[in-house]
Amino acid sequence: MLYLDAVLLNAIESLCHSFQRLTGRTNAWLAVQLTNLSVILYFVWAGLQFWDAGLVVRIPVGLFCIGVFYALTQTIFKVPIEEYENNAYRRVAKGLRNPRRVRDALLRISFLTLAIVLPYPIGLVYVNLRIRVALLSYLLVVLTTVLLYLLACDPLPPCVGRIREWLARPAPLREAKVAAPVDGRSRRTASARERSDRAA
């Protein structure tokens, strides 16, 4: 399992580097976006699960969700993405690897094992008992697994990204690049017409 974890981590880091070259966004940015998605899914799950429950159940669940959201605003959402990225850039500039590669290895392997083992039992529970929460729980396990791998990656040095460079270019330059082949074709067509007129 350690070998599989290392191979998967290297593959995800390579994908993160390709994404950063393309967009200029690091694995830290991706991890924050995935965290936001997990939080949204958690609250959607809580809402769907307890919507039909009585008022006695809904009030404690609502208070618990408010408490979780407040805790997130004081921890994960308190630090801006730029600060995460700057810390990662400073560490890479010093030549240091991400400490999460080793520190979170057991946690990553645990979630990876769950992500591999759970699909069959979750599928059986969903097909036979029609429990939608089982699917959402498995989705949260997968999101957490991917998040742990993203957090263990090292970013490239800061770069703008090919898409941003293309969008930052002035519009006439972009249009000229697109229109250049068309102009060349129209010139060839015009010269062919002139030749045929002369021959006539």
C-alpha cells in the first residue's frame, strides 16, 4: 500500500504541475476549492437527511451545523489561499519537500483503503435499501482522499499560466493570430483570380 500511495502521490503532483502551468493556480488553491465543495456537500447532506424530521430533531442539527460552520470560519476559512501558496513557494525555494508527504502518509493510506474497499458495500446498501446517505458518505470519503493527496504535493515556482497569458494579450493581437490564415487564403484566391483574368 505504501508503494501505491507513493505512485499515486507522484501522479497527482504531476497533474497539479500541469494544471499550474496552464492556469497559474497551485495545488493549495485546488485543495481549498475541494474543501469548499466538501463543506457544501456536508451541509446539503445534513439538510436532506433531516428535512422531514420533527422540529425537536431539526433544531439540534441546525445548531450543530452552525457550530461546524463557525469552527470552519475560525480555522480553514480564516487563512487566505494566497498565504497557503506563499508558504509553499517559500518552502520550495529553500529546497524543502512538503512535510505532509511523510506526516500524513498513514491517514492518506487509510482513506485510500476506504475509497478502494467501500464501493461494493455502498453499492449493495444503496441498491437494496435505497439509502442515499451511503452514496454521499462515500463521496465525502473520496473527496477527503483527493484533498489529502493535493495537500501533500509541492507546487512549481510562481507562474502566470498559459491561459492567463493568452487572456492578458490585447484583443487585436489575438484576432490577428486567428485571422492570419484567412488573410493568406484570401490573398492566394485574389492572385489566382488575377492570373485567370490575364489569361482570358
